Amino acid sequence: MTLFTFFLSLALLAAVTNVIFSMLIVGELQRRMVKSNFFLLRLCLPKYAQQYKQISLQETGEVGGLYYGWLVSITAAWILAVIGFVLR
């Protein structure tokens, strides 16, 4: 296995993890009666993550854990993908 394949595999895993966190965030927002646009979901995910952050901060005084998981996974996916392509 080359380093390119290794880093791209890790980036794909991080991207899948981000999709899972995104679905959980949208689910939490829907449970709190916040409307979400299904057709523009991909474009609005950063907005929904910020809404989740604000709502969880108001409710508990702390930022919800889903926000940090979403943020770390999307950042890791980008960084790992760039490293993989640079090593190619």
C-alpha cells in the first residue's frame, strides 16, 4: 500500500464520519423544531452546525459534542486528502 492510498483511505474514513455527524446534527435540529432544507442540505451544513452550536450553548452552557466531532472530521478529511495528493 502506498502512502497515497493510505492517506486517501483515512480521508475517506474521515469524510464518512463527517456524514454521520452531519446526519446526527440535522436530527438534533429537527427534534428541536428547526426547519432544514433537504434539497440544499450539503450547502447548508455549515449553517446547521453553527445553529446546533448556538442552541446547545444556550440550553446547556456548553457546545454540544456533535459540533466538535463534525468540525474535527471535516478538517481531518481535508488535511488527509491534501497530504495524500501531495505525496502522490
